[in-house]
Amino acid sequence: KAGVTQTPRYLIKTRGQQVTLSCSPISGHRSVSWYQQTPGQGLQFLFEYFSETQRNKGNFPGRFSGRQFSNSRSEMNVSTLELGDSALYLCASSPLTLANTGELFFGEGSRLTVL
Amino acid sequence: GENVEQHPSTLSVQEGDSAVIKCTYSDSASNYFPWYKQELGKGPQLIIDIRSNVGEKKDQRIAVTLNKTAKHFSLHITETQPEDSAVYFCAASRDFGNEKLTFGTGTRLTIIP
């Protein structure tokens, strides 16, 4: 079974630009979450989608947005990039079935560098 | 909101010795506490979790203890091996199956051969 796939793996942008990151969850997983990982702050929750609906949102500015498609694939977008947005963006999927263990399955992340 | 503190930030132990990582949380309503291991260049991977109705859980060389009164939980790794070297994150959540986890800042564990 393929794992969570995130694209692109690495990207470099300049301040003021926007970026779109993509996540394909494990087949059958309907929940997709996004986390930002930085050396100083650790992993911080961005948002979570289930069946194309945002169910939870973290404390990030409105420049951070996301969406989920009918096939459970998800994208997140960051507009008007700032230097502080440089981070590893991790996507995680979860099956959310009755037998769910609560486990999140993480991808390898998209490393964004803002210059 | 929830706040999770994790200590120490770095830990070096001799191969074969035990390692202990401690976390405290602030939200008394939290009831699900997973631990994730992140190897270099990879995403975090769940290694063990515990729910608030259990005080201890063990899986081979790994164990987690939970003290709800004091609001802290710990990861214990015994008989450490080189492959245990990684960054470990604790996390807390109000609802089992809730994907909104609040993570600690991580512990870089190095096993010295």
C-alpha cells in the first residue's frame, strides 16, 4: 500500500509570492491534516479536512488555506509569502474507521524556503 | 488552548542503557497521548500511544506512563539500540481520533555505540 505522497519535496520562493503544496493520502483514508514543522516551534497544526470539509483549524493567519477534493487529495496554499514561512510542511492522513487507532500517517513533507 | 512541554531537548545515552523523555500538558480535558518518532528526512511515525483511562502501556522495549493528576506523561526506551537514534515528539489531544494534535518541541535522542 502506497504511503502519503507530498509534492513537491523541495521548493524555493521569494517573499510576496504564493505557493501550493499537494498531498495524496493513503488509499481509503478520508481525513487529511497539515502541520508546519520548524526547528524552534516543532510541529504546529494548520488544518484538517474530512470529506472535503475543513473540520479543524489551527492558529495561523488567513494567508494559509487549504482544500480537499472528492478523491481525498488535498492542497494547501500560502499567499504573500514571508521569510518566517520557511518550514517543512507535513501532510498526514487518517482512516477514521471504527477500528481507527487514532494514528496519523505522515508524508515526508514539502520543504519550503522563502528568500 | 493546549500547551505541551517536552524535556530534554537533546539526550545522549550509551547503547544498551535506558532513555526517558518527559512531557507535561496544560489542558485537563486532553485524553489521548501519542508518541511519534521522526528519522532524518522522513515524516513522523507513531510508535506508541496511550489513552487517559490507562496508566501505563508497553510494547516490547518501549513503554509510556501517564499521570493525569500531575498532567504529565513519559516515554521509556529500554536496551537502546543505534536505530533508536531519532527525534521523538510527544503530543496531546482532547479526543481520540481527533487529528488536531498539539505536539511537544521534540527530543533528539542519540545512541552512542
